[in-house]
Amino acid sequence: SRVAGAGERFEPIYRLAETPFPATPCTPPPAPSAPPPDTTAPDTALEAGPPALTRERAATFAFRADEQGAAFECALDGAAFAACSSPRAVSGLADGGHRFRVRALDGAGNADATPAARDWTVDATAPETSVVGGPAARTTRRTGAVTFASSEPGGSFTCALDGAAESACSSPLALGPLREGAHVLVARALDAAGNADPTPAAHAWRVDLDALRRTALNDLARRLGRSLRRGGLRALRSGRGLSVRFAPGAPGVVTARVHAGARLLAAGRVVADGRSARRLVLRRVGPIRGAAPARVTLRLSFARVAGGRAVTVRRTVPTR
């Protein structure tokens, strides 16, 4: 080395020591951890199906799961579960109770341990209607009742009288007052599922008041005969007329004629409503001359208001 002289700069010389660095090992990053296994089963829900009671032999079910992409298995009436999809249709169902079950399965193979279920009953068989009782085949009563029944309890009925439209009814069904003539009541049973009897039951009868009319005419003939024996002919001859009160028992027109042989002596007419008593007044047709006949003939007629065949009675009665 040299000592720097005056006016010279000294520049030191450095040497780097070649000291080795300690070796550091290279560690790779940790591998990502695997996701936990899926052990949660999906939940199944039924969204649509048949009502609790139906007459339909087919049904359609709609269902869903709370996990996207879930598959489904269905079972009907205790059969084994089998793959299915929503909506699920079933048909050819017999009458009686049925159960449909469905469960969801996710991609991990978890199955709903509590499948959704729907219970319902199929009733596609119509009930049978029967008439238990009603008016006699021929009756003089204008009122009455018809009793009917169904082969299935818990249903309802519709009825129609004399060809009218059917309407809801119950048994026994009271009827009246009825017009005179033929009547038919049709009763149809419906069960709780809505099945209607295709062959309703019918009860037919006839309201015939001719028997009442004949009874009324016989009574009128007795009353007229009694009045004629008690001076009724003199009342007719004088022009006062002969008045008799009686109960017609049926609606119609009552006419009476008094004959002496072929000669008409007196006549009368009254309209009856069938509910209240009436008074028949006989008045002479013309002057009654000569000796009073020992006997006269009563010709009585009771016709329906609407016309048609009339009931007639003929009696020969003494005048004294």
C-alpha cells in the first residue's frame, strides 16, 4: 500500500467476503379441503290431488321438493315406490279408499323419510231409489204424501210431479191440493259423491172424486124427496121454488130436474167448490096445472168444472 501525498485523494479498496447464505426449504401451498358430505334429505310437498270423496275413477297429482333437481318416487295403494314425475296421473281406480304417496330424492341419494300422502275415496256407483209408500192407486183425497228411500245413506233427493222439472226434496214429500185426475211423482236419489240414480223410482195414482159426487147426489136426492113429500110440489106450483142445502164434497156443477112423466116441471143449478155447503134452488119451468102427480122423477147430474163425463143419479120419489 502507499501513503497518499500532499494533494492526492485516497480511495479505499473494498473486498467482498464470499460468505454463503443458509439454505431455506420450499414448502408447497396446502391442498383445498373436500366439502362435507350431503346427509340432509329433501322435503316433499303435494300441491294438488283429488278431493276426499269423488266419483271420478282417475286422479292427477302435482308435487314438488325443497331442493332443486330432486327426483321423485311414487306409490299407489301400498305398492312399491317407483320413479315418477309431476304431474302424476292414475286411472282405472275401483270404488273404495285409496292412498297416493310420493317422496323426493336428491343427488346425494338422500330420500325423504316422511313421504307426502293423499287419502281419498272413489264412489262411482249410483244409488238405487225406492218408493216406500204413497196414495192408493185410486183415491178421493186431494192431498197425500209419498215416502221414498235410497240404497246409500247420507245422500239427497230430487223430485218431479206430473212432468215438472226436478227439484230438491226430502222424504216424506207432502202433496196437495191436487187436481182431479192422474198423477205421477218421480223421485231420484243422489249420493254424497254426486252420483244420480239413472232410473228414478215413480209412484202413480189417480184422484177420482166421482165417488164423492155420487155420494153427494144420493144425499141430494134424499133431501129433495123428503121436501117434495112435505109440500115441496105446492111450493113449486106457487112459484116460490124449492130450496135444499147439501154438501157437494167435490168441485163441479150440480144440476137437478123434476119430471112428471115426459114433462119437465122444475130445474135448478149450482156451482160447487168442493169445500163448503151449497144451496140448490129448484124453480118451476112453466105453470104446473092439473092434479099434482103422485110420483115425480128426479134426474140429478154432477159434472166436473172442466167438463167431461158427469155422474148422474135418477130417482122416482112420491110427492105425498
